[in-house]
Amino acid sequence: MKNKNKIIVALCLVVVLAFGIFALCACGDTDEQEQGPKKHKITVQSTEDCGVSVDKTQAEFAETVTITLDLKVTDKYVERVTYNGKDASKRSENTYDFLMGNDDVTVAVELKPYQQLLISPNGFATFLTSNPQTLAKNNGTVDLTVSLNGSYMTILNWDIKSTNQAAIPGSSVKNSYTELTETGAISTRLQTGNYDNIIRYLIISVDTDKIESGTTFLLIDLQNGNSSSQTASLVVPITVAEDIVTTKWQETLLFDISALPSNMKQGKFNVYVTDHDFVAGSDNQEYQNFENVEADSDGKIKVEIEYVPTHSYFIAIWYVEASGSTTCYRILDSIVSGSTETGFNQLKNSMLTLLSDGQTFTITVANEIVH
């Protein structure tokens, strides 16, 4: 009987000992879990203009967090992406990342509206004011010219794209290390000086058969390939419309032919007026022709023209021989009024520029044939 009791007591001690060991192991596991890497919460702040998402909602210390942006507007750009006020690192057009710290994190995006910039502050590049800033659909190719003022430049690098790819799709990219790549509606070519290979202009061609109604900005980033310090970043607003509606003025041109031989003064003349800044798809007249017109008793030929503000017009006058052949005569430069601030009412190199509606401009015809 005593042996049986001893056996029972021994068995009880074994059970108690086993339970104690199990309990100690369990406690050890709990302590180990509590001492593991702690994860911190990641919160994002999206806006109506830009969605923000992250690849994880929690992260450990020193873990990489990737941010993806969904920019929903075309008139603003991403200035900063922050996590707890610190700048995230940009990895591509739409992705950023950062390393997680020891605190919860809030990710936010800061946007800034595009601001027109047609002339670079250093004077390296100028988007000519004669370029149209409204394009009409389905009217062939329209050229936009950027004037360049680089120190000896035989190589030009560029990156040109539209912020609204629905309006003007595509891009043109060229640098010293890659071949020219062009897509969509945008293509480019260079223009050098008449007697050298120095690059003077960049011509950006837009295929209006590939564009759609809307507004966009052309971002034009340029670098002198011969001098890396010479750069420019132009921002050009462009509107794509079904048609281009223009303001139209009515102007009077008086051609004074008193210098011509007397036998010609009673003859007939052809006057041609051409809109130098005409844009395909505009509702104004590109060509205005006045044929077989005659001078009045004062020796002046009068024509009424349609004039679009800010445009320049090429003017030519031809004498019509009895046989029907024609001879072009030179017209003299003339400045009527204006200033360097406002511009001038003038005819220079046969190009007419006017500043207001309803003017009468006298043009002197020289007794000199233009060949």
C-alpha cells in the first residue's frame, strides 16, 4: 500500500513538473513575440486633383515604402510628395518612395499650377510671339518656332511633351546618348544659320489631324549639347479647338503711286495682302487679293482689308501690262506712330503691323522693280 502511495505521489510530481516546464516555454514565446520588429501605420492624404496610394499600410523600421500618384488634372504639376513633412524620393513620373522610421507616417502631395514661360530667364530660348497658341483640329501640320541664342551650338538636346495627352498626344526626345524618339502628334526639326551649322531655331510640328479639343501645356526642356550649363524650360499654354475664331479689324491702305512713270498712273494694278501669321483652321482670310484696281485723281489706290490684331501682313503691288503680264514694284518702309512699349504702326520689309481698328495707312510705291 505504501508503495502504491509513493508511485501516485511520484506521478503527481512528474505532472506538476511537466506543466511548469510548458508554462515557462509559453512565457518565453510571449516575451520573444513582444520583442519582435514593430510595425508603424501609414496613412495617405489624397486630393480631388491627385490620388495617393502606398504599397503597404504598415511597415517596419527601415522598410521601403513605395508611393504611387494618380494625377487627375493637366494644369498642375507635382511639386512635392512628403511623409511627415519630409520629401520622398522620386523614382519615376508617378512613383516615389521613402524608408520607414520609428513613427506612424502620413503621406501627402503638394501640387502647383503651371505658369506660362515663353522666354527663359537666361535668354537662351524664346517661344516666338508669332506662334499660334490656339490650334484647330484636322488642318494638317502647324509649326511652332523656338528661337535659340546659344553660344556656339551644333548639338541640341530636348524633351518636349504635352501635359494633356488627350489634347496633344505624344512627345519628342533627343539627347547626346540616345537617338531621336517621337510619338503621337509631336515632331521636331532644327534650323541652322545660312552660312554655318550653328543651330538657330527648333521647329516643333504638331499634326492637327491627331489632336483633340481641350487645353494643355507644352513643356519644352532644352540643353545646349556643346555647353551643358545653357538650359531652358519653357511652359507654353496651347488650346485645341474645333475652329479658331479671330477678332477682325477693318483697315484702309492707300498706295501712293506718284513716283511711277506718268504712263503707268492711269493703268491697273494688283494688290496682294497675305496674313503672315495665319493658322490653319482660322476663320479669317489668309489671302486678300485686289486685282485690276486703279488710282484715283490724287494718284492713290485705295483698298479695304480685314486685319487680325497681333498678326503681320505681307503687302505686294504689281503693275498690270496691257498684255496681261505683271511687274512687282518696291514699297518703302514707313513708321506712322507707336513706341517701343506699344509697338509701331509700320510697314517694314513689306510687312505691315497695325495697333488698332479703323486706321488709314499710306504706303509709298517706289519706281523700282522687284525681281
